[in-house]
Amino acid sequence: MQILGKIIIIFIAMLHAAWSQSVEATVSSRQVVAGNPVQLQIDAVGDDVVFPEIEEVESAPVLGQAKSSSISFTSINGKSSRQNKTTLLLQFVPEHNLTVPSYDVLIDGKTYQTKPIKITVVQSEAPAMQENTKFSLQMAVEKNEVVVGESFVVTVYFSYEDGLRLAENPRYEKPSFDGFFVHEVQEPKVYRKGSQNIQELRYILTPRQEGNYTIGPAQVNIPEQDGSMRDPFGMFAPAKWTQAVSNTAAVKVVSAVPLSDLVGTFTLQSSIDTHEAQANKPVNLIVTIQGEGNLETFELPAYDIDGVTVYSDDAKVQTDIIDGSIKSVYTKSFAFIGDHNFTIPSREFSMYNPKAKRSEILQIPAYEIKVKGIPPGPIEKKAAVEKKESENKKEALEDKSKAQSEIAAFWWMPAGSFMGGLIVMYLFLRGVPAWKGDRRKNILKNAEALKILYPHTAKSAEVEEMVRKLYAKSSGDKTIQIDQKALKRLLEQFG
């Protein structure tokens, strides 16, 4: 273990040296409402940093820039190291879609490049405020008729005029979404439109069943500060609370015919890392579904293959709203472990395309896996036995009397060995404590224990930890130690 610890320390030190100089560019938003600024941030790690002179980003003039530096310290095995980071901030207002170009940054005498970044400029869809109002709350739905399982966006616009003085933060109450699965977009959009300040709160709704539904209203209480009223001590009077209530929206939900696993416009890609593997070594399958629609509620079922242990991770789902549409990417991986040739079966999923109003099929193809180093199977064993029997018959025809004696020996020798084995086992068990005998009897092979415990990983953190250890052990990791008492207890509980 000491040698392993030294290797890890050396590896970390090598990575630290490799990463001691680096550069990265990021933007405050990849999608911006027309007329609003974007902030470009370039972080460079190194002792001596020289940024390029940037006066415009593509065709958008730079309105302002600032530079700052920071120092951080790390300690590995008692040895401290210092990291210098220099940051350049630029602000610009894009008038149309553009790509932030790659910039050359000189760090400690070597040139590094940032990666290009695409920025999309969109128009604000916020409804205009009524005249002589300081603020408003309005709601808009992407669609008024959808099929069961089809997701759509609901947006609440909170708008207020410049100069509105608030005593504290407004108190917001989101709309009612009875009959829908709701995914709330965590980062609201904040921007300006003319003299208005607008905040967009967005929700992704997926209907559970058909019917007519009413969404909303949303409510907000505004603590407006009255600057003309002061108490005798010169303090402002208590805030005046005003309530704003949004409109409601009617949505009709109809059934998709026929019912489908997915609703949207998606594509599916799958791949495995190898078609040939050593016995008890994993074969990894990655499945990616992406497109327009919501995949937050979709789950890819587990595989069940006789004689093969299957392990999978939790699916990763990324959902964004781009140009008013829902974009999702679903990724899930599986690991298959077997000691014989096997087939990962094909799978099909039905998808209802609401744009084309037709059903389509997404398919994961079948994969044939060849396992190397497998022990002789039943067919090979049977062939060997038949060959032996044929040789015995040939010898019997040549010398009948000799064959008879050989047959007698053939039957008596195994019987004598069997009786001798019983005697030896009896004597051995008398000298072995009972708990050792029980232990040898009940401990299963790692692969068998993994197959029993894997379906119960979600029921217990201890089971999940044991499954991970068994999986690593089966994959050839000799550093893993299995607590046999804990394994026996878990197998008795979940087996």
C-alpha cells in the first residue's frame, strides 16, 4: 500500500506540473436577448501572462474591460505549491449571432489558445407593460394543445420600470400545475428591454393524462418604498405592499395514438468499447438519446442476460431551453461481465413525433460479444467423453477378457476412492471448527454474489458499496478487500 501511495503522489505531482499553465474562456450567457451585454472571461494560470489586445469581439465593440490576479496554495504530502491566476474581463453587446474567436495567450513564454464560443442573439418575447404601471406579472405557454407525454414551456414574465425602489425582495408564488410533471429551470433569465427590467421564470411541463387543464395564476407581492414619507428620525416609512396576479392559461391534453415510450423528435446512438473481452472483464455500452423534447422522466430499463452480470450507472439528463424549444440529452452506460460468449440483445423504443404526427422507432442494435480464455463448455466435455468411450469399445473388441477386467477396475477404483474420500472428509471435519465449515459452504463466488446483490443497490448504501467492490474485484482489481462476514450477512438478507 505504501508503494501505491507513492505512485499516486507522483501521479498527482505530474498532473499538477502539466496543469501549471492553462487558459480557459467562458461567457456569462451563450444565449442573450438583443440589446443586452455579454461578459467574456479569460482565465490564465501561470506566473507571467500576456493577454492579446482585444478591441472588439467579432463585430461587437468592447465596452469595457478589467484585469485581476489571484494566488492559491496547495499542499501534497507536506510539499506546498503556488498557483497564479490572471483574469481578463470584457463586456460587449452582440447585435446578431456571432462566435467568440480563439485568442492566443502567452503564458511563461509559451502560447496557449482559448476555444471558440458560439453566442445566439434572440428577441424578447416578454409582453409589453400597460401604460402608467410600474410593474407587471404575465404568463405565456408555448402550446395550448399537446399529447400525453409531450413537454412544453411555461414562462412567467416579471417586468418593472427603471426607478422602482423596493424595500426588500418581492415575494413570489409560482402558478399551480395540477396534472403535470414539472421541471423548474433553475437559472432565470434577467435582462433589459427598453426602459423595462425583465426576469423570466421558466417551467417545463409534461402532462400525465388527457383532459382539459388550467395553469396558473402566478402571484407576486411587491414591497414598494415610498420615498416621500419619512418618520421623525429620518427613516423611510414601512413599505407599501402591492399584489400582482398573472393571467391563467388553458391547455388541452389529448392521447397519442398509439401510446409511445417517448414523445418528441429524438435520435439514438449506441456504442460498445470492444467486441472481444477476456473472461470476467467488463464490456461497456453507452447509449445517448438527444433531440427536441423532455427526457427527464424517461428511464432505460435494465438488461437481463442469462449467465451475465449487468451493472449500470444512473442516467445523466441535460435539459435546456433554446430558442423557446426544449432540448434534452440522455446518457446511460452499462457494463456486462461474463465468462462465456454472449449477445447483448437489441432493443426498440416507440417515439411519437408530434410535429410529423406519426410514430417512429428508436433502436439499440444487438451486439455479439466473444469472450476469450473461457473454460471448456458442455459440448467440448461431451465430445471428450464420447471419444474416450469409443476408444474403450475398440479395446474391448480386441481383447474381451482384458476389457472385462478393465471394466471391473473402472467400477471398483472410483468406488474405493469415493469411500476413501468419505473417510478423509470425516476425519478432516472432526478437526475443523464448525464455523469454518459453514463459512466455506456459504461464501459464494464474487460474480454470483454480484448478480444477487445488484438488483438491491438502491435499497441500501451498504449494498451499493459492496456491489462496487465486487464489481472491481471481478474486474481484476487485486487491491480490493471483501469483508466476508458483511457479504454473508447481505446475501442472507437479500438473497
